[in-house]
Amino acid sequence: MSDNDDVPFNRDYPLQPGVVDHVRPGVRRILCNNPSPFTFTGTNSYIVGEGRVAIIDPGPLNAAHAQALLDAVKGETVTHIIVTHTHNDHSPNTAAIKAATGATVYAEGPHRASRPRFESEQHSPESGADRDFMPDVRVADGEVIEGDGWALRAVATPGHTANHMAFSWVERKYLFVADHVMGWSTSIVAPPDGSMIDYMASLHRLAARPEDLYFSGHGPEIPDAPKFVRFLIRHRQAREQSILHRLAKGEADIPTLVRAIYIGIDPRLTGAAGYSVLAHLEDLVARGVVATSGDPVISGSYRLAN
């Protein structure tokens, strides 16, 4: 989103697509050429280790990016492919990389929504989901994936998607955090694909963890990461207060709330902003703070509960 003056975002990311960036010892990243209002300059794929390596998030179905990844590991062996979540800008290239390398694919599981769809929901915001993805090995929270000279511990971070998982290189205090935390913008949380209740719980979990450098799915790395996560928590809490402030003036639908809260938003992001507001409203309805007639859906009208 574009109205995040309270969060110290960093949009300085000059990396060009296809270039191998040795960002830290044992960590390389390659940017896919898929820029958009949702992906910033594109999706980051990561190569972990030297010689016998893992690739994290092969990216969208993009032959040039697949070739750039394979060129980057020429003369090395890809032993693991690790996928953080099943959105179309992160997982579809997995099949091509697996076919070329024979590597084993690790992830939390196939795509699923954070909650069952309500009968009253007309529109599916999950069109960006990779429903064909299935890992070879399903990874649970806390499990360790080990390679040659590296070990990554799975950290469940549901919220952006139900199956979103970050991976910690514990001994180096690095966290490959995908789309749960991004340095350039807030993450999209769009029900029923995502859940604000889960997202906030995951943010609080990360804020208490020791990793101090995050490698994100989009944009630059994030130093002093727990402090940045606390900024994001406060930002989401302020967004919730903005919703409640508007509802204190009377019942409103989601387009009205978006106009009141997201001043000067990029018009291409208006729909996503609506789903982000819906995610907050779902949380507020579940807590009994806000009421609506019927299910909390994108077309609903909302009011304070008391």
C-alpha cells in the first residue's frame, strides 16, 4: 500500500533481473522480471550454500528466470527446492527447476484458504494462487532442512496465505521471510486466502525471534528486523483504529472505508486495499468489536457492535 509514512520502508532496490547478487556469504539472490504494483520490482529467488545448494522460491512461470537460476548454479548441485507459499509469483517455476536438477521440493503443503468460503461470497481473490503445486516433502513448524554447510529451520508464518512459511538460517540469524514481511511495503492480506488474525499472530511471533536480518520475497533485505516488525505491528494497529474511527461516525461499506483510510492510493491497489480492510473487519467481528448482517464479506456493511 502507499500510505505507510509511519513505517521506514526502503524502496531503494537497484538489482536488475537475472543478475546474480552475492548479498551475503552463502546467500545469492536473483530477481525475476515480473514487476507490478503487488510485486514491486519483481520476485526474489534465493540460492543458499555453495557447491550443493538450495533454491528458495523459484518464482513465477518464467523461462528466462528459470534459466538465470540454472546458469547461476552451473557446476553446482541443487539438492533442495524450498517454497515459502503458493502464490503465482513464487512457486510455479518449481516444476521447471525440479525437472532440470532432480532436486527434492520442500514446503508446508499445497495451497488452501485460511477459512472456508462463505456461500454469500461472489468473488474469489485467490486467482493468484498456484493450485497445481504439491511438495515432495511437507515441512512442519520447527523442522530442520539440512544441506551441505547449511541448515534451515521452518517457521510457520500463516496470514498472507494459510501455508506461508519462513525459513531461519539459525546460526547466522538470517530469516528468509518471503511475503510476510517486506521492506518496500506492507503485505496483502486478502480473505479467504489470507487471515489478519493469523497474520498479526505471526508478526508477534517474529518480533520475539532472534533473527536480525530478513531476506524478503520482494525488495531489499531488512536489517534490524525485529524493530521493523514492531513498526508493522503498530501500523496494523493504527489501521484498525482508523476503521473504528470511521465506523464511530456511522455504518459503512468497504469502499467507503477505503476512501476514508487510504488517501491518495494508487487506483490499481484499491481492490487489494478493500480486501485488507475486510481482513481487519473479519478480525474485529470475531472479537465482537464490529458487527455486520450475515457473514463478514467484501460486499457487507459494517457498524460498531455496541
